[in-house]
Amino acid sequence: MNDNRPVVAVVGRPNVGKSTLFNKLAGKRISIVEDTPGVTRDRIFTEVEWLNKYFTLVDTGGIEPNSDDIILSQMRNQAMLAMDMAHVIMFVVDGKAGLTAADKEVAQMLRKTNTPVILVVNKIDSQSQFDNVYDFYELGLGVPFAISSANSMGLGDLLDEVVANFPEGLDTEYDEDIIRVAITGKPNAGKSSILNNMLGEDRVIVSPIAGTTRDAIDTYLEKGDNKFLLIDTAGLRRKSKIYENVEKYSVIRAMSAVDRADVVLIVIDAEQGVTEQDTKVAGIAHDEGKACLFVINKWDLIEKNDKTMSIYTKTIREKFPFMSYAPIVFVSAKTNQRMNKILETVTYIAEEHAKRVPTSTLNDVIGEAVLLNQPPSDKGKRLKIYYGSQTGTQPPKFTLFINDKQLTHFSYQRYLENKIRENFGFEGTPVWFDYREKRK
């Protein structure tokens, strides 16, 4: 059973309001992670829910923001990318500015695709501007949907149409019991081989040519009492100039998978070692608070002595100093070496990611930590921690009630985190802290 999440791409020239529309539609989900520490990147992908149906929304305009290309070629690239990866395309045009040559050219490309295209006329802020919509019938893309992203007008009808155009057989539900696992890593690190090994069948084409996987495939797997959704971060469907920067495209595709996952596998080719792409994806997974597992594949190809594994572990820890919590497994998908450890560890760290600790026990641990090592002081004033409670899971989040936020210090937070981990585990998951000032 393949459980693909529908992908909806937003296409259009600059300044037609794509980002406003994207943020409006994504707002319900993005607001959940607004206070996430370290999430400073532009969100090109996000998950959106409408009428209990979930889909992935992608803003194609954000993919190559630094390009020197002229607007028209940029739009062609966007449209090609959308045609390549989306199940539904929203083509956004500017109702105030009217029909442009660029709109016509992109419409011509989109008419050739088998993907459903919904024409969205944005910036129709009042009834008096509605006559502008009729000009866009000329594009030959069916009935235009008049909306105002800024004022949230017409979005319900638009989303009804989007959802109605999803192909059958896609996964639009959200099942709390499923552990969602993103399999990330450079092309040819062995992601498909690992997936096939887990499934016990050749579900995904495996070949030694980098980038063989042509599409994002979500695969459902039941093992014992556990249900998994394995999200394979895809290669490319077809080669073209737009994909010359394959590295960047792969990272963007991986970002989408990380967004949807509970647990992220960072698959590293044992022979090649850690690449820049691995550190980028791992950094994103860490910032998003995902449970993480390093999978060192092709371990059978490494010449070993009794110190090889510990030396390699040390290297991983040095390359990812902010992820000392993430377990490392050394496997070979080819020879089946230690492959059973992957899903075992995934199940364990998914539980740790969702674990909750009692407030009284937590405060005993914090109290003992404070006695052993006094909090920092500044200009004669010392940080006081009155009490703490766990206010979130996936990842575990702790709110500490204190006297003065300015007295908090990263090194003391690290100390408290270590004490919490010593007592409660939380292996495989980042731990977040939030501070609230409370006058005693």
C-alpha cells in the first residue's frame, strides 16, 4: 500500500500574492511551530488541513530566490517543477494588474499537463473589481476562482476545488498511531536499499546510479504491534535545466519529508562520510524538533579493526555537536548486517519523543540539579528557578518559571538538559526549554 500525501503547488509570477496565499493556507499548521527555536529558514513546504483532509503545500516561487534569470524563465521553471511534482497546481494571477504575456506563456505550458490546474485570480478585494476576472477566461484553464488572500475572501471555495481534484488512492488522513519515518541522505547513500530491506521486497528500484529514485514514495509497513509510514526522499522524475542544482533540489525535497515526519533517518554512506547536505538536513530536523537516528550504511565496505566503530562515532559527534542525543547504527542493507536495529531504534526513540514526565518528579530533579550547581548570577542578582513543568511532547518541551529571563544562560540550560536526560532518558529527541517570569 502506497500512502502518498497529495502535493499542491502554487505557481505564478512575482507580486501576485503567492506568499500571502501560501501563508494564509498554511497558517493553521505553521502557527503550531512559530515559537520553535532556530527555525529561521523560509518554509517552502508545509502541511495543510481542509475538511479533515491533509495535503502538502509547496510554494514554487521560493525554490530559487537568488536566480538572476528573467521573470519569464523563472516562471517557466516554476511551472515545470510544479508539473513534475504536484497532484494539483494552483496558478495564481493578479486581478488588479490584469492579464500579462508571462501569464499567457505559463498557461500554455500548464494546458499540456495531465495535472489538474486551478486558475486563481488574486487581489479581487471588492465586488467592483469582479469584472477583471473575466479577462482570464482567455487563458483556457477553465473557470477562474476569484479570491483575496489578504482579506481571506474566497479561500473556502478554492480549497473545496483543490480537495475535489485529488487523485484517488492518496493518503489524506492523519493517523496518530503511525510512526512517520523520513529516510534522508545524499543520492546513492543507499536509501532505497534500506527501504527495500525493511519491507522485505523490492518495492523501489535500486541501482548504483545516483538519483535513480524518480518520485517520492510513501510506503505503509506494519511490524508486530507497530505501524510505520516510510517517507522516501525522492530523486527526480526527469532531467532538465531546472535541475542542474540537484543538491539544492534534494535538500528541498528532504525538507518536505522532514516536515511530515516524527523520526528522521539521516543515512550516511560509510565510504563517502558526512556531506554538507547531510549537515543541512540534520540541522533542519534538529531545529524542527524531530527525533533523529544516524544510519551509517555500506558498513560492509569499510576495512575494520577494534577501534573503527568508535573512531567513526567520534567523527559523527564532532560533525554534529548539537545532536549528541541521536543514536548511531552501523548497517549494511546489502548484507543485512544489523538492519533489524533500525526499526527497533525508530520505535524506541519515537516513544522517547512522545514521553511525558510527572511534574513532581521533574521538580525533584530540577531541585537536586540546582543544589549541586547554583544557577548563574549577574551584577549580584542570581537566577531563581521556582518550578518547572513539561508543557509539550514531540519534542519534549519544558517550561521553567523563573525570576528574570535576562539571567538565563545557554550553558546552564545545557546542564539542566543533561540532568533531565540522565534521569528520564529522552534518547533520540531534542529537548526544548521555555522560560516564564514569575514574581515570587
